[in-house]
Amino acid sequence: MANEININPNILTWAITRAGYDVPTFAEKFPKILKWLEGQKKPTVKQLEEFSKKVYLPFGYLFLPQPPQERLPIPFFRTNGNQGDHISINVYDTILLLQQRQDWLKNYLQDNDFQPLPFVGKFRNSNDVTAIVADIRQTLQLPENWASQFKTWQEAQDHLVLHIEDKGIITIFNGIVENNTHRPIPVDECRGFVLVDEYAPFMFVNNSDFKSAQMFTIVHELAHIWTGHSAGFDFRRLQPANDPIEMLCDKVAAEFLVPAQEFDEVWNHRPNNFAYASRYFKVSEIVIARRALDTGKISRPQFFDFYEEYSNREFAKKESQGSGGDFYATTKKRISITFASHVHQAVKSGSLLYRDAYKLTGLKGDTFENFFSKHL
């Protein structure tokens, strides 16, 4: 038939593998692929469009003579190993998506005479944990005991994120690719990543993670911005990868959230009481357990036992709560209030077309209008 197309079989098998499938498994949901690979039939344009959607690949890639060399734009650290080159397509696409948003925002800010953020990379050549923590606190205008004014650690976290965004750091919370619930981002593969830039730094926090663990991820990523290093990480069992920068950022997060000297006093007052220390510092019990491990108050086996017990407890709680929630409230976290505000201003001023704003936000039509007119 005239509309049948010759496609390199290597491109097809590469696209399937890239999407995280093997050929037999993929053929169960898309049987026609076997005849294409064996040369018995050729695909039509419509069939190729359907195939490209199932493997999350831009349509034009199917016409390349050979599979392209795709590389992560940032290092990705594993707790149980070195940097990883291979990550799932869902994580890869999320990194590229936020990179595109970052590129637009950087250009927009420069065009509108915004200045570089002075704290980005300020401690690139330093490993002074105390100095980095002090500068983060000063920049965010948070005193050492800032969290004590809140009733819960969740309120403290919300307050922290507001101060972070106020300084121009875009903070994204999401557990899926954009708004696609069929494309989850597993926590064990990616707890978060940070794209460092002097005009528009972006932080991504996996919202599928326990809320109680997200605070540590947030401050770990702040440390990456202050030390000037983009990176992604799985941060399994809240343990950093064996890398100097990762370990430095880990120490900064621990000291920022639970200062060692004050922690000693609290622990001595009520030893082994994770709940009491959690209430005092307004962080979760799992963060307290990490700090107790760091400071030699509990052993690694004790920490891992507590981690498993706590994780099971949190998982059960999450299951009982179920999914759902307010779409627009979720969208605020997925896009970031600061980023959305810049997009809104760019559209109003005529410097950004609606069509491009739709692409940048993943919203369109009435949903876009409702979000920006009623919920921003």
C-alpha cells in the first residue's frame, strides 16, 4: 500500500527497550510489532503514530537511520553504586521537561532584566557544612529554631517551600510524568533531582515519596544549589551515594534540619524517643532516626530496622488515605507557584503565546484559564 513505510527494525527494538519493555512483553499489548520486525508487514503512518505514543517517543525519531545516543544531562547518583547512565524513560522525560521549562524561564528572566541569584554556586569550592547551613538560613531568612513556631512538621515544610520559592528557586512536587497517571516515577529510582542555574534553579521532589521523607530531600537539593552541582539521586533508605558532593549535601541537610548541638541536648533529655525529638524539631521521626545514626546514637542495623518499620507504617497510612485530591491544588505543586506566575505574566504581556504556555504548563483550554484566573 502507498502509505506503508520502511522503518529500520533497530529503531523499533531500541524504542521498545527505551520505554522499559522487552519485545515479547510489548507484543502482548501491540501484536503487530512482531510482523514489522520480521519484515512480513510494513507499518502505516497512523500505526506508527500509535506505536510512538505507546513507547513515549517523538514521532520523528522513528525515521532516523540509527538509534540516537541519548545521554542524561545531569549526573545521577545511586546509593548502592556509582553514577548511573541508565534510568527509566519516565525519569528521563521528566528531567528533559523541566530542562525545557528552565531554558524558557532563564531567557524570560534575562530579557526582563532580572539579576543572577547570588547564592547559586556560592560554596562551589567549599566543604564547610556550618558555613553553608548558615548562609542558606540567612538567605531564606529562617532563624535556627524557625520550625518551632509550627504545630506540625508538615506546616513547617510548607513554610520552608514558600521561602524557597520566594527566593526564585522553582520547586516541583510530582510523582508522575507531567499529568499522566499512567507514567509513574518510582521513588526507589528517583527521590529527586536538581537543575542548577544562576537565574532559574529547579528542584524536583518525588511526591510519591512519604511526606515525612520529602523535607530531607528538599534541603539536600538546596545544598546542591549552594554548592553549584546539578544531580539526581535515588537516596535509598535516606542514605547518600558514595560521592563527595552527595555526602556534603547530605550533611548540610542534616545540620539544617536538626542542628547537632541542640539535638544532643534533646536526645540526652529523652534518649531514644524519636517521637519527642520529632515534635521538638518539627521534622519526621525518620529524619530524627537519620540524625541519630549520623551522630552515633544508634547503629546502622538499628536505623535500618526503624526505617523498615516506619516505612511500613507510612505505607499503610498512605493506602488508607487513598488517592485523589483537588486537581488545581495538585497542579500548583506540579508546576510551582513561582513558575506559573512568570508564565501568567508573560502571556498577559504578549511575550508568550497561549500555545506555548500550554506546552510549558501541561494545561490547555478551559483548564488553563481556570487555573490562572481562579487558583493562582
